[in-house]
Amino acid sequence: MLAISAADNWGCMAIKARTSEELVQRWNPHEKDQFFWLDDAFGAVRHEEHLTHAWARDLPHVMSAVKNGARVVLTSRSYIYNEARPLLKPYSYPRLHEQQVTVDVADLSREERQQILYNHLSAGDQPQDVRAQMKPHLEAAADAAPFRPEAARRLGLQVFTSKLPLTRQGITAFTAQSQQLLSDVYDQLDAHAHAALALTYATARDETLPGLPNPIALDAGDRDIVERAGSTQAGVSKALTALTGTFLRLNTSSDGQEYWAFHHPTLREGFAAWLATQPHLLPVVLTGMTDQAFLSRTDCLDRDSEQREGTLLRIPPSLYKQAAQRLAAVRARPYGRLASWQHHLPPEEAVLSYVVYRSSDRFLRAYMTADPQLSETLVKFYSPAQYDTRTTVLARLHQAGLLTEDIRQRAIERMKELAVSGPDASWIEAEDWQKKVWHLLLTDEEREQLFEHVRRARSNACRRGGRLAIGRCRRQ
């Protein structure tokens, strides 16, 4: 609607870019009437830091485009934007706050909820007799909390409701708690559908294609998934066609390549939760995932730890060794030819971020065994240290009791060096999120020693610099 309005009111040409980099590339300073829309700007179902880092880098260019007449709309789930916002330095770009609108898809009037239910049932494939049995209970379903339009869409489709009790309680529970019922729905699908969904979840054939290409071409890992699921390539092809419109949708990339993706993020989330209960499929799906998919769609946290919004595939402890070896191989791999996602977040940086935020203590032990060279890498951090992920990894390992005293002391010596040569004040920054690393790594005595080291170095530098340098030091 915004794009149509921009075209009607200002004659804007609408451009649906995928990344900040693409927006900057396609902005024409000689053509002021451009409308850019970027959906899921900071991640589809969870915050993807490499996208946010790219926005932080490109925001000056984007704001220049806005200043010169371009219209730019970014959309994001609220919880994802809340994670991304601190990295964007919103105080430097007040328009990020001043021109922000939150659309609550659950904040609908009773009449709107009833209309949504009616529209989806009319557009669905439910037989007339099923609709007649549902009708007395639809007002209660519209009043269910929370009410999600996607749940209403599924209510209109037979594939999601084949075992649904057509009672007031059954229909209202489906509307309000449809995510909990997805697992039962996935259980009901046949082996061909399981294979098709597993391939779609696991694969992104190249870095520019976020899904399963049409027509499909299976490699060795894909064939393993298909065979483990008890299917065939012909069965998968038929299942993909049958699932399109319900579980999957067929999209077209910017270069004209068709690909399958999940119809809605919650369907992918639900499939991830179901997949974690399928021991025969999980190992091969992990093997079949691209590096990008593995790093962005899985975690190795404890089973009872709080799940971040945007459900991921939680890897069980029985597969920690396999997952650790996979990550270690990614970190060690040279990347002379960068994939598109690696331009924003190189493989080593992505792995270190995974180790910090998506790893339990038990998985960290497995990873340290799989990657014995990690410690040497961590003590080579650069200035400013607060922005180098390696220092955060050091603190995380120290918390888990996996950081040797030798490596901790070498990290402190490196910080001493940077504190003088930088000068790098990361170890005394005031903001909690910045100073946490060095509050974990430094004892009070070591902190005082670091202060004294910097004072001594400053004093020596001033003495060597003569009268002019001394005056400059006093003013500082």
C-alpha cells in the first residue's frame, strides 16, 4: 500500500531491495523519486548480526539517499529490531526513532478478526459440511487470544485440520495455540513430504538463493536426506508441488531463478521444533545445511535454557562432536572467494559469534577439543578491543572454566599493549555491555596494575617529548 501510494502521489518507482548494500547500489542520485522497501531488514525470524552490521556501515549512504528525495521503508519484527537497534547507533540517526511505526498484527478489532476468519475460510479448501460444523464456533475462535491471521489461514485448509475436533474448544485452541498443534500436523505427513520439507529447511543452493531451487538438482547430501526420510527424487518433486500453497510457496529471485521457501516463518519454526524430535533425520539435515544455514538456524544451548524468539533448530548433546567439527572446519577454511553473506560477516567472525551466543558450556568443551588452535587466535585481538569478538569469546570461555591461566595472562598483556599504543580504553568503558568482558577477565589488582602501566607510559612519553609534549600532556 505504501509503494502504491508513493507511485500515485509522487510517481515513485518501487524497488524491493534485499540488503542495505543492494539499496546503496541501486540508488540513483539523479532520480529522486525512488521508493525502496526492505522486508525483514535485520533477519526473518531472529536477529542476524551480519545484516545489522551492514546497515550500521551503510546508514550514512542511506540517509544521504533519503535527504536527496528517496523514500525508504524497512520492516522488521519488533523483537528483532529491539536487538538490532543498539548496534545502529540510533542517537546518530534520529529518523530511525522519529519515523518509526509499530504495526501489531494481533491488535485487531472484533469485526476485523471475524472478517479475516471469513475470508480465509472462503478462500480455503474446506468442504461445505466442515464449514457448516465450524460456523457455530467461529465467533469464539475470533475472540481467542492471541489471534493470528496465519492461524486463520490454516483453519481454512484441510491439510492442517484433518484431525481437528470440530468443537468450540478444538477450534478456539487451534486459533490461539496453532504452533503447538503443528508438530501433530507434521507427524501426519508422509515420507515424501518430510523429505521435501527437510530439503527446503536445510538448503540454500548458493549464496544468492534463499531456498530450494526449482527444478531441484540433488547432491550427495541431499540424496542422503531423501533416503533417510524414506523417499525418492520423484516423490520429493511431487510432494513439493502438493505442498505449495499450504506449507511452501514458490518465489522468484532477482535473477529470475524460482525457489521454494516456507509459506510463513512460523511454519519453518514449527518444522525446526519437529525436526529436533526426529533422530533419523537430524544428523543428515545438519550435514546438508550450508554454512550460512548452519550458523543462522541452529544453536547448541542447554535443553532447558530460554529459547530466543525466532525458534532455531536446537542441536542435542549427542551431536555436539559433529557440530563442533563442522564449525572448526568453517573457521579454518580460507575464503578467497567470498560468498555474499561473508562480505558482511567473514566465516571466522560468524563462528566466534556462534560460540559466544549459541553455545552451552558442554558444547564449548567439545569445540575446544575440535579446534585446538582457537586460543592462539583469541589473544591476537585488535584495537578497539570492545568491538573485537575474540575478547568476548575469551570472557565466555573464562565463565565456562575453559580458559587457561596462561591464555588469560596473555590476553591481559595484549590489552596493556593496546591501552598505550591505541590508546584503547575498552577495559574502562562506562557502559555495562562494553566493560563486561574486562570485568570478567581482570581482577581488581590487575585492573589497578593496568591503570599504573598506562600512567607510567604516559609520563615517560611526556618526558621524552620535551616542553611542548609536557604541555600537551598537562592539558590532557
